[in-house]
Amino acid sequence: MARRKKNKAAGAPAWMSTFADLSTLLLCFFVLLLSFSEMDIQRYKMVMGSMRDAFGVQREVTAEESPLGTSFVAQKFSPGPPQPTPLAMVRQQVAPQPQQYQEIVREGEPSSADQHQGTDGAPRMPDSVEGDAQVAREAARIRESLSQEVQQGLVEVEAGERVVTIRIREQGSFPSGQAELIRPFVPVIRKIARAVESTPGQVVVAGHTDNVPIRTDRFRSNWELSAARAVTVTHYLLEESEPFDEARITVVGHADTRPLVPNDSWDNRARNRRVEIRIVKGKPVESESSADELSGGRVDER
């Protein structure tokens, strides 16, 4: 007996759906790759150039007539001599003559070349160098006269740019938070007064404190304390070195605005509490602004 053949199911075979899914996934994969990629413009231009060279591009352009260049100067200006204009004539008349800039040496006055030479013809040192040397000599003289106090750490003497600084430390001179000198320090201030009086120059007495706030019945702030200490030292200078020209002295109070070192430890704060006597070389102090410039700070007006 013959066997009946089974009818095959209509439609695509079973593997076709799997193949379609794989193709779709591959297409999505390549689309993602293309979206994440960056086009290299430089390489693209190089590829395009190589393609033009390979397939051939007409590079020569025939022209019936060669282009002619036009000169703006030739169009706007004639080769002949320029005609004088009123403006050019006026400028020529008011132009300064070279003789006006020549150095004029008057009779009896040295020339600029002679000003850089001494009386014997040798080169003369600049005024700034001579001034610094004089300041160094005077600082050495004051340091020698106060050698004992310097060794004890009560006084410091420094030489700067046209200024000699005598620094009085608070330790051994003033009680904490007060403006009266300690009695044993009076002989020291007498020696300082004699040294200052014998040294020419403007005298700026500046008081300094640390950054610890103070508010007492007498001193409302460090401004008043620093100014009061500077005034106390000034009175001793005037009393112990008579006669003393009071016009030479300027008194300022800086509070804690001019520290020598950061106020981050007890030793540094003790070093910042001081009174400085600055002997300044140069023109006299005639105003508050000039005093502020010489003292390196503001003038206390209390």
C-alpha cells in the first residue's frame, strides 16, 4: 500500500526568521559605529585629492589674453613733482628745528659730561650709591653706640634705601597693653635719643602692634595703643636730647597693618609689637601724604 506524502507548510523556511534578525542586528551595529565615528576632514581631503589625481582633472585653463595688473599708486599719483598745498606749507613752517633739541651749555655751568666726573676728572658715583653708602655708615655708627642693647635683643638697627631704622621691641620697653615706658628702659631711650639727634634727616616714629584686639578704658583699639606708644617715645626723644628740632619728627600709628612676620605664633606676635624710629634721608616732610610715603603707612589722626 503506498504511503501518502505530507503536505509541506506554506511560507518561508524556519531559518529565514533567524537570518533576518541577524541581518537587522548587523545593520544596527554598523549604524551605531557610523554614528560614533568622527570624520577626519584632513584625511578626507587627501583621499579626494588622490582620487582627482587618479581619474584626471583638467588643471590648465587657456586664456586668450593674459591678465594685466593695475597699480593704485600709478592711478592716484602722477610721476611729476608734487604741488605744494597750504597744509603742507603750514606744517613745514611750524616744524621744530633740530637746533632746539641740542644741549645748551651756559657760561659758568658744567656740561652733562662734566656732571658725571669729579673735580679731578675721575668718574663720580651716582647720588643713589653715595646716599646708600652714607646710610650704611650712619647705621653702623648707631649700631656701635647701641651695641650692648643690640646684643640683649632690646633694639635692632637696620639700613635700608635712604633710611636708617631703629626698632624698639616691646619686650623690655613697654608693659603689655600699656603705653608707659618701663623704668629700666629709660637709659636706653636716652642713648637712642642722642644717636637720633646727631644723625641728620627726617625722623618718623611709628608704633606697631600685633593682631590681638584690645579694648580698655584708655585704648579702644590697637590704633590708639600704637599711636600712644609712638607719642611716648617721641616725648623722650625731645626731652632727652635738647635742643631737638621738632619739625623733624612725624608720629604715626600703624596698629597691626605692618607686621614684620605673620601673626601665627606667640614669638611672631611679640616681634611685631614694636616702635620704629626711621631716620629718612631726603627732602623734609611737608604734608601728610609725604609723611605717609616716608613711613610706609598711613598717618594716625587720633
